[in-house]
Amino acid sequence: MRITKIEMEGRDGHYAIVSRKRDGETIEVEILLPDYHATHTVAANDKGEIDTIARVIQHKLEGSNANETQLEDYCCRLLDMSDSSLLQ
């Protein structure tokens, strides 16, 4: 089984779409807010980049009310999209 796309929702109107093509070396993260739209690309085999973009997603979707448990949740979802070697 492969996960190719995950849609995340934070506060009302705050979304992120995370996707990775088959055998792709990168994970694409599209952040959609009422007043902000950006696309980020991170290496699928770089845990540091994945942790960093998880923080960005958490901040954009949850705002200043974010907590460490939410950060772990976002990071886990991104790791689902990463290279399997990062899960070991």
C-alpha cells in the first residue's frame, strides 16, 4: 500500500494538501488559507526537512494555539509519505 495524498484541515478555512508521486524524490505541500497560498517541496528522504515543514503546516493551520501533540501528528502524517527508511 502507498499513500499518495493527504488533505489536512486546521482552523476553519485553513488547509494543507500533501502529495507524492510514485517513486518521487520529493513531497509537495500546498498550504491554502483564506489570505495565503503557497507550495513547498521537501526531500522525501530528509527527516530534518520533513520536521521543518511539519512545523510550518502546524503554525499555518493551527495558529498560535498549536501544541506539541499536534506537531507530532503533522510529522507522523508527513512521515507516512516519506521514504520508508526514515521510519526505521
